[in-house]
Amino acid sequence: MPQNVYTRNFLEEVVFQVRYSPILELITTEKGVASKFQKIVSKEFPDVKCTHNKKVNFKINAITGESVGGKFNEDFLIWEFSNNYKKVKLSGDELILSYSKGNYSSFDELCHDVELILTALKEYMEPKINSIGLRYINRINCIDTDDELKEYINPKLVVNEIFNNDILQSLCRLEFKIDKYFLAFQYGQFNPEYPNINGKKEFILDYDCILRSVKIDDILSNLESMNNIIVNKFEDCIQDKLRNYMGVNNAN
């Protein structure tokens, strides 16, 4: 569930991503260069660690196509700033904010955190933004029987009548162009024990909205539009029985 409209939700993960032209100051193995970013985000994300991003260079046999050797090269550091339920990953060309299962509270909190990390990013430069992304992954696990599936989920999304022993799982992907935004939508009956057979019914509603080429000061306004696109698509995908199960939050 994309935003805090209901009293409970099925969000597995929420992710905001921004990709930008390389910031040379951050393409380094010097840990201290992230101190300006850390100073601004430390109240919300007090824990910090960094890892080496490693690329592998392979030599390929032109005739057989087989690898004949590989070498790890340390490219640059990735910093991770976190608390116990959300984290930010910073590198020379990418920034990722994510919330773990059960810990996304509201779109307002997301906007607050996005504004904070963008302010910290501007301490280095104002890079050219190549793309931003907003993704909500819902994993609906309250479906106990095959008959309930179409009572919770829009029947148009239910490809198979039953989740029987012959079907390990059934997942589909659609891509949309909505105004200037791109939306990749994955959905279907999910088997958490794949490739083993599992009797528990789970349904995935995964929305990944992307905008290419945007000014850094326009990110928040576009983020609201992207959120609205996902919210509307989510509502189209569920039935009243699932809405009643989640319960309306009267505070909103």
C-alpha cells in the first residue's frame, strides 16, 4: 500500500532512487569525503558504514564466448547511513533511500527524508539528474484459499484460476507511459519457497515509477505525482474485501 491511507499495509519495501552525473569528489577510496553528507543526515541516519564497490573485468574468448580470467578492481566507496528501519546509500553516481518491511509510515516522512538527503547532496555540487525512481513492493499474504483470490485482487490480474501443484508461481510484467513518467508494474501469484511447492497464497503488486532528466529542485514536486500514479494503480488492483481488511485510517 503506497501511502498511509489504511491502518495496515502489505509493503515489503519502499525505495527512492536518484541517479546523477558523476560527482568526482565521491568517486574515491577516501572515507572522509562523505563527512559533509553525514553531518546533515546524521540526526535521521546516525549509523554509518562504507564498503568498496568492486568491478570485475573479464577476458572473453572471441570464438567460444567463455571467460578466460577475471580481475577485481576497487572502483570507489559506497557509504550507507541508517537507523534501525531506513537507510541511505550514497555513491559517486547514485543515491538510494529505502524503508524495510513494516517500517514505512507515510509519504510525508518520505518527502522529509528525500528533501534532507538532497540538501546533503548539494554540499558537493548540483549534479545533472539522469533519473529518479519511486518503487512500492506490496506482498499480500492474507489469502488463505483459491476462492478468496478474486475477492481480494482485481480478477483481471488473476491469470490462473487456481494456484495448484502444477504451477510453482505466476508473475507478469507490464510497462506504461503516463504523461512524462514510466511505470513498470509486476504482479502475480508469488511462491516464497520457489522452486519448492508452497501451499500459501501470496500476491505481489510491485510498482516502479521512473522519471528521466529532471532538475534537482523539481524532484519533490515530481515525487508527489509519481506517488499519486502508484496510489491510483494500487487502488485499481484491489477489491473492497482487501480494503476492508486493511481498514481506513480516519486520521487521513
